[in-house]
Amino acid sequence: MNAPVPRTTGASRSIGDILVASGRLTIEDAARVVERQQKDNVQFGEAAIALKVLTKDDIDFALSKQFDYSYLRDGDFSLSPELIAAYKPFSRVGENLRAVRSQLMLRWFSTDTSRKVLAVVSAGRAEGKSFLAGNLAVVFAQQGQRTLLIDGDLRAQPGQGQHGLFKLGKNAGLSGVLAGRAGLEAAQLIPGLPGLAILSAGAVPPNPQELLGRATFGDLLNIASHKFDVVIIDTPPSTEFADAEIIASRAGAALLVARKNQSRLPQTVQLARRLQDSGVALVGSVLNDT
């Protein structure tokens, strides 16, 4: 199976060059900023803001290009606004997502070079599992990790789950790969977010559990682990289907998601116990309060 392995790119241009090239700053204003910068002995961004020719958002944008930290501009509607890490990485939610990423690196991904796959699970519906999986994939890619997000919810209808969040086109997806009709090349690169690839769920099959139970799924994860640094798998609700536990067992590790004032504690606790009893490493849990 060949995969579209994403690569990140560096940027060595000055902040002024980046902003002029992006249309956020005119050449004339850039010259004024440099003059003010030299006069006051301050940073380019500080001088530009003082002259009111740029905003902090403009400076953040230029810095993101310099340090290979990609995110999408306001007005870019190529992805769902629910992907906060892609649109507002410096917000409180963006900071919280990076905190979760750090804990996952410490507890799982950095502890063993063979640990590259993580399933994101929840007991019920609408608990924020797909939201978290999608945004985590973004922040891992922003860190420079070659990241693959697999939508393992073979029950979801087109337009739901990761398909809706990333506004993916139609292709074979995971169901097609498991049925032997495609390979990992079915994963789609996400424009504007270097380092990130998504394998959608694909067409809804009549036998999701049987497909996930095939050796083909294990082979897929093995190949993905060699081509990517991080592999995150979204899953369907475990109280309705056994798919999530099958996926978590294949992944070897799981992140448990619950939602404030919605998740039922007994169901969540039972899911955690079942995962641990089946040998799945429960890396951590996230309480979604939105």
C-alpha cells in the first residue's frame, strides 16, 4: 500500500517579505515599518503595530510561516470551523489541545518508537470524540509530526464525522481499503496543513465489525506506522457498537472522551474497564465541557 506521506516545509524569509507576498502589507508600508524599527530599535512586528499597518493576527500569521506552524486564515472555508486548532490555534481551546498533545507524547508516543497508533473512544454519541480526534490530528501535524487520521466509524453516513469536519471528497476510504479495493493511497492530504493526511470512513458497508476484524486492518495499521509518526483513529460510540473496542484492541491504546452533563458515568466506567481487561493501554481521559 502506497501512502501520500506529507512533508513539512521550512521558511527562511523575513516577516516583512512574508506579509508583502501574502498581500497583508504593501511594499511602501514595509519600508515605513523598517524605518520605524531602526529608529526605535524595536522588533518589526512591534513597529508595524505601532504604525497601525498590521495587527497581531498578521504578525502571528508571519511567525507561523517562519517557524513552519501552519494554520488557516479567517475567511478560508475549506474546513469546518469546528477544527479550532486549524483556525484559532492561539485560542484557549487551542492551548488546551496542545496540552493534551503534550500528555499523549509523554504517556504514549514518546515512550516507545513502536507506539504510534491511538484510538479515540467514548461510550455514547455527541460526546466530542470526533471533534477531539480531528483537532488532535491537526496539532500533531502542526508540531511537525507526519500524522494520519483514520475515520474508523464505518456506521456514519457521508458528511458526518471526519468527512464533514475536513470536507473530504468521495473515495474508497477505510471500508474500501479493508475490502481490498484500495490501499493507503486513499488517504487525502489536507491543503494548508502540511504533515496531515486523512483516511475517511468510505462507503457504509453491511459488515463493519467483520471488516475491522480482518487481518487487513492490522496490516493497514502496521504500514501506516512505518509511514507516519502518529496515527489517530476515530471510532463509533461503544454503547451502540463493538467496533470501538475492536479498533482500540488493534491500536493497542485508547484515549477516553466524556462530555460534561451528558456522558453517563456507569457506561464510561464500564468502557474503561472493558478496554483495560482486553489489554488496551488507557493512555488518559478528556472531559469535554463544550
